[in-house]
Amino acid sequence: MKLTDLLNEVEKEEVLKPVNENPEVVDEIGKFFVVKKPGKGMTKEDIMIEATVFDEIKMDEIKGCYKQKSDASRVATEALKEYEMQLKEMEYAMNEFRAAKKDIEDKKKAAKDKIKALQ
């Protein structure tokens, strides 16, 4: 075997060796708890997740980050109650709107009938 062949073989082996892209990573922060903003059909378990600094967290999707699970649980419960209350308020407002719209339609029909009667 020639020296150049040997060097080429060693070079190929070095290129094919997997490179350890994640050497020992130190995480001094540890786990924490993220409370997401609630959405339709979500439960407390859906909006409260355990995370580390290596997890993706989008700021516009969360209510907060907490070191203690109890704090995160309390905030998640409050967020769900607030969300449900807002849904009820919106439902009430929509029902009022529908009732007002129906009332206007009834008055419009009554006015048309009176105009036809006068002709």
C-alpha cells in the first residue's frame, strides 16, 4: 500500500466519523413551568407544561413562566376561569345583538305592512 493511499483512507475515515455536535451541556436553570394562554377546549393540563431552557417558548403564546408548579397551577386555573368568563360575556353580547336585530327586523316588517296598507 502506498503512503498516499493510506493518507486518503485515513482522511476518508475522519470525514465519515460522526461529529458530536452537542458536547456535555450544563443546565444550571433546571426545569420550570410555562403557562400558555388558554384557547377553545383547552384544559389545565393543556396550558401548563414543564419546560427547560432548551425548549421553544414563544412569548406571544404564554401567560408566564414559574419555578414552582403550584404557582403555575394557580395561574393556569385563573387563566381558564377568566377565559370562560370572557366566552360567557361574548355569548351574552351576541344573544343581545341577535335579539336587537330580530326586533329591528320585526319593526321593519311592521312598517312595510303599514306602508302597503296606506297605498
